[in-house]
Amino acid sequence: MTVTVNNQEIRIFNGATAKHAILRYLLRNKLDVKKVDNLVIKDKYGHQIDGDAPLSNGQTITFKTA
């Protein structure tokens, strides 16, 4: 499936969580994956979501460090 993370399309496996998608984003952009434990994650409406939140195809999320 494909999700959008911080304006970048990410291909990820079905059943992935927000944390999985962000890890893929961080690895693709050669960023520090240790940041994944200290993030504020939001859905496309600006609502904060948990890293364990399941994603569906076409979903958009954003994140920033806390």
C-alpha cells in the first residue's frame, strides 16, 4: 500500500502502523531512526495519533520531533 509521510509517498506493507511508515521514511531519507521513539504524529486533519495506529492505503500522516 502507499501512504504519504511528510509529503512523500511511501510504499509499505499492508497492516503497517504509523511507526512502520515513519521508519521507512527515515531510512529512505538517511535520517536517524532513533528519533522514531520521540515523535508527535498527526493525521491529515491535525489530530495526534499513536505510533501503533494502523494505516490504510492512501492515508496521510505528518510527524515532528517532540
